[in-house]
Amino acid sequence: DAPLLGLIDNSAYIHKTIDDNLSQSVVRVRVVAKKKNSNIAIEQKMGTGFNISQNGLIVTNNHVISDALNVLVEFPDGNVYKATKWFSKPEYDLALIELAAKELPAVNLDKRSGPDEGEKVIIIGNPLSLNNIAVEGTVLGYFQFEEKVGHVFIIDAPIYPGNSGSPVYSQSGLVTGVVFGNWHNFVDGRESSYGVAIPVEVLLNIIN
């Protein structure tokens, strides 16, 4: 599959240009959840998250862990941790997962409200069952999303299933947003797909 191979090749190139810690802090979140509208059925869900504390505080999307019965977090080095507790803000589609661990790779949050329009960013996540795929993009601007509280920003970058909860890194290696989905736009019969992310300001407010 040519687009997939291009994605993997491009990711390998980006990884050579960035601090290794930016990818070592990005995790796979595996969830066993209660199926909606069912008392007995369960389903397995998967998404991306990233660690912001050496003791284990994982940021991901609410929709990744909603109705969770059990949450496992897997780091790129192969270590797997069972979540001790988790906490969601559904109105922002954000969630925090706590681990009982020490000396984990962690990344820092950008203290700005979010990236500027036209800014180049890097997204690292686990799309399409792949591991630690890095893509580059440009912030196209901010807009109000119907279902979301506050503004979100659009990134001209390929986003796929599994990318939910991926960190958006600034050029200085700080988390400047959290991916929660993609937006499709049709122009002259051609479809374009863009990433949509929550500004880091929202995350900072939840943590503080």
C-alpha cells in the first residue's frame, strides 16, 4: 500500500530530526470497555496517549477511555502498566490516566495558549495499528466546533484511526495540543482530510 509505505518512510525521516524523548513518551492506550446500551457486552478500544509526569500521568481523549472497565498503557520500550485510576472531561474530549510508576519518559507542555496559525508542528501517534508514527503539518487556523467547548485548531496533516490522543509538538518539542479527530472537506469533488486538535491551554486548565 503506497500511502502507508510513504507514511512509514516519512515518519522514519522525522524521527531522525527530533529528540528521542518525544516519541518515547507517546503510549498506546488499550481499553476494555462496556458496550454502549448493553449491560453485558464488552468491546476493546485502542488509542494514543502521552506521558507528562515521571510517575505516570497520561493524557488521551475521553472517547478512547469512555465506559472503560480496564485500561492498560504500553510504552514504546515494551513496558505495560495497568491504570490505577482515570478521570475524564467529556466536554473537551480529554482524559487523564494515572499510573503507579517511577522514572518514566515524560514531555513538557507549552505554556502558550496553543500554536499560532501557520506554525509547523509534529504529531506522533499510533495510527492504523502502527507504532509511533510521526507526521508533520501546518496549523491552518482556529474554529468553533459544534460539539466542543471553546476553540479547536486544524492541522494540515494526515490523521487516521488510532491517532486519537496524539500529542501535537511545537518545533521546540513542547506539547501544544491534543489530536481528537479529523475533518473532511470536499472541494471540486476531491476530499481533503485534516487533523483537529484541542489547544494545550485547555489541558493546562484541567491539570491546574
